[in-house]
Amino acid sequence: MTGADVLLLALGAVAVGAGVLVVTTKHLVRAGLYLVVCLGALAGDFLVLSAELVAWVQVLIYVGAVVVLLLFAVMLTRAPIGVSDDLDRPGWPAALIGGGAGLGLTALLVDAYRWSTVTLPSAGTAERLGEQIFQSWVLPFEVLSVLLLSALVGAIVLSRPDIGRAAPQRDGTAGDLVDSEPRGRR
């Protein structure tokens, strides 16, 4: 076992541990921060596997954009930041299903490879990857940007309670405003 293997396993353990903390914590903001740790450990795994471009894309897009968008959405929608009492469901069914799926996948991979070594293809260059992305995959990139923009606009609309309401009317007295709805229907 080489040093790269040990580092890969250690970063994988950090990613799995942070992933477990993401789904078990009752604090939404802490879950977002644990997600940053998990995605950072995955970027470290990519670096160990000598996929530097994929690692930095992981950091820039997932850690830099998606997690920040999640945290901004939490702040803009005024979601509860502390402990949420509605998240106290029993966790044993999810743990049982997740553990069973993990064991099944592990058995499948061990049976498929039988601890043999796999020869890796030659490392790609950033130039070849850029050509593939911007020639063949331009449409999914644009769809993703529209999706992220619509999520941000949706978070802003949800955070503003005054959007969609009727404008208040003046009753003609000294600058008093009268709501358009009768008092009994609030």
C-alpha cells in the first residue's frame, strides 16, 4: 500500500464522515458547512488521483457556488437556522437502507475486481477536456446556469413577502394607508 493509497483512504473516510454528519445534524447551516468539508475531501481525492482540473472544478462549482447558493437560500427565505424539531424522525430505516446499499455495492465491487490492479488510461490534458466541454457539452452548461439563476430568483421571491400583494390605498386623511383587504381576513 503506497502513500497515495493511504491518503486516498483517509480523504475518503473524511468525506464519508462529513456526509454522515450532513444527514444526521439538526442544524441546517451546520449541514451546509459539513457539506463543504465533504466536497473538499472529494476534491482532495481527485488531486490524489492526478485529476487536478476536476478537483478545482469541484471546488469552484460545488463548494464555491452550490453551497453558497444553499446558504444564501436559507438566509433569504428566513428558514429556521437552529435546531428544527420537525427533523426528529427515527433514523434507523434510513441507516438500514443506506448500510445495506453500501454493503451491496462493496460486495459487488470486490466480486468484480477481486483486488486486482487496474491500468489507468493516460491522463487527459485540460486542452482536450476544454474542447470536449465547449464543443459537445455547451447546452448542459447553459441549462445549468439558467437553473441556478432561477433558483436564486425563486429564493429572492420567497424571501420578499411584499411581492404579489396588492398595493396599499390611501384613504384621503393625513397620509394614512389603508390595506386593500378587510380586517377580518388577515
